[in-house]
Amino acid sequence: MNNNEMLLLKLGEVVLKGLNRRAFEDRLVSNVRRRLRRCGSFQVYVRQSTIYVEPTTEESDVAAAYDAARQVFGVVSIARAVPCEKTVEAIAATARTYLAGEFARARSFKVESRRADKLFPMTSIQVSQAVGGLLAEAFPDTAVDVHHPELTVFVEIREKHAYVHGPSAPGAGGLPVGMGGHAVSLLSGGLDSPVSSWMMARRGVELEMVHFVSPPYTSQQAQDKVLELARLLTPYCGRMIVHIVPFTKIQEEIRRRCPEEYFTLIMRRFMMRLAQAVAKKAGAKALITGESLGQVASQTMAALAVTEDVTDLPVLRPLIGMDKVEIIRIAREIGTYETSILPYEDCCTVFTPRHPATRPSVEEVRRAEEALDVEGLTTEALAGETWVRVKP
Ligand code: ATP
Ligand code: MG
């Protein structure tokens, strides 16, 4: 441990140029600040494609900040580091104490240096050699191996200080949330939609969720489960609003008045209409679903055409070409899997047709829907909408 310890976050998508780059950095710095707030007080600023996170009090929890920063989109890698004076002696002394535990475990090491300060009088190779020499003297049991070392000591010569750190860990990647616009994500209690939401958030999209409930066919536990899924996404996405829209009457009317083979498709058209209304009110510019081509009868190409027919917003389906296995892998990685598999019913599983239409046409579904008061049902559902603000 070292009470000077701080974090260096490297920025992703460095191909961004000009104005974009500035917007990227500003957004990322403000997202990092917000996400680290509950870890104590930190100074957060950007220099040369790196975000510096420095604790400002004894109480600032660097380990917690490290964990939180690993979930912030826009960061490609992250290292815990210690700053020191920009001399070979100070750098070696810092590495000796800060990385003593790593040296005790490693049989070989090398030093890798980067010189962001181009005015520094030594080249990075000279720095590596000089620091490596001093460390080899200090740790005679750890051999120098520049090809396959067990431990790499990183030295970064920057503007004010030199920084010493061990290996960096991968960050969450992607773009800072807020840079990719604002969308409404249809969140069910399943495995797919938390993953699709996460994937779009990683492209910088700020999310607002909509969830449809059909009491008494669906339970309070099913709704709580969805709120919990949203909460599990907040370390990545930030706090968010979940709109809860009552769906019982719509489903009962569909069952009463429409041919059974179209139940699911008509229901999904209502979901799209309602989600679009929520989006327009929120100023959101797209809808997101967890649909994956061919996964179920309502996710064939023909079926997607039928559902899309009722909205003029782009419908983003990041899972469209993914296998269930890949989706599950991501769900485990981001921590939503265990909650998603809790066995509560979703309104999608209420009144499912025994033989859903496999090649529906937009025309025939529109006609089947004429038996319903679409406008009235939509308005009534929207009037019953409530919302919850979900925080980390
Ligand atoms: P998931 O695992 O996300 O539940 P699924 O494979 O069960 O997906 P469907 O039930 O057909 O697929 O739903 C497809 C998509 O429709 C979901 O991924 C989600 O985006 C949306 N959706 C389904 N049910 C609801 C609901 N009750 N509230 C909000 N959105 C829903
Ligand atoms: Mg579902």
C-alpha cells in the first residue's frame, strides 16, 4: 500500500479527432467523477489521453474507485499507480517499495517506460535500463528478462511526475455514456434485454427503461426483479428511470378479439407503440430491444417487420446476430445472469399462442388488429404509467 496511490485511466477510441475528442474527454471526466462520488473525494482531470484520479483525503477509497472505474464506458485500461519525482533514483525507490510484494512473487522482471514528457532528458530505453539496473540490485532473486518477464514494471514520465505501476487491467471499453444520444430500452426480466441495454450503453447511449406489467397475471416479484436488473446496470449506465406501464387490459382485449396465432405479434406492436410514446415524451431518439433473429416465432424477419410497422423511431437490436451462448456469457460477465434466471413470469409468457403465425404479413396483422380500439387502449395504458428512479 501507499497513500499516494492513484489511478491512471487510458481513453478508448482514440481515433476520434478534433471537437469529438474534446467532447469525449469532457463527458468521460464528468462520468468518472459522478461514478466515483460514493468512493470518497477525488481529483479527476485529463492530460494527454489519460485521466488522472487522485485521492484528496485519507478517507478516499482507491480500491473502491478502481472497481467503479472499471465499469465506466470509454476507458480502455486502468492502472493503480504511484507518482514520484522525475529522477531515476526516485522512480526505482518507488518501484522498490510499491511493488515489493510483486517482486517477492516474480522470478523475472523487466521495466517498460513511456515518455509523455518529450523534454525529459533521457529516452524511454535509457530510463528502463537505469531503473532496471537499480531494481536488479535491490532484488537479486528476481532476474531481468526482457522477453517473457513474470512482472513488468511500468514507468510513465509525465508532465509533473513520473508514475510507477504494475500491469493494467482492461477497462469497460466503448464510448462514454451520453455521447451516443438517448434511447428507451424495453426491459423484461429475461436474459436478453439487460444485455442489449448494456451493449447500447457501451456505445455511449444514455438509457431510460420501459417495462410492461400485467397484474394479476404477472407478480410484484416479477416487477421487483426487473428493477433489480436495472439497478445492476447502473454501475455501467448511471442512474436511470424505469417506466412501468400497465399492460393487462391490452392483453385481455387481444385475447378476446384477435385470432390466437397473432396474440404475440399484436402484443409486441402495442409494446412498440407505448415505448415510442414514452421515448417521444423523454426526447429519446431510438428504441432498444433484446431480440435475436430466429430465437422465437416473434423474432423472425417477417415478425420483426410486423412489430416495426408501428414505430417510426429506429429500433436498435444489438443481439440480432448473437447466439444464446454468447448472450449468456455477457450476462454472466456483467452480473445480470443470476437475477435474470429467477423464475418469475413475464407478460410475454401470459397468453402465448399454441401455434404462432410463422410467416405473418404486415397486412394481415393490421387487419386482425382492427378489432381493437388501438388509440383508446394505448392512451389508457399511458395514463396508468408510473416511474421509478433507479440508483446504484
Ligand atoms: P428477454 O430475455 O429479454 O426477456 P426473450 O427472449 O424472452 O427476451 P421476448 O419475450 O420475445 O424475448 O421479448 C423480446 C424483447 O421484447 C425483449 O428482449 C425486450 O426487449 C422486450 N420485452 C419483452 N417483454 C417485455 C416486458 N414485459 N417489458 C418490456 N419489454 C419487454
Ligand atoms: Mg422475455
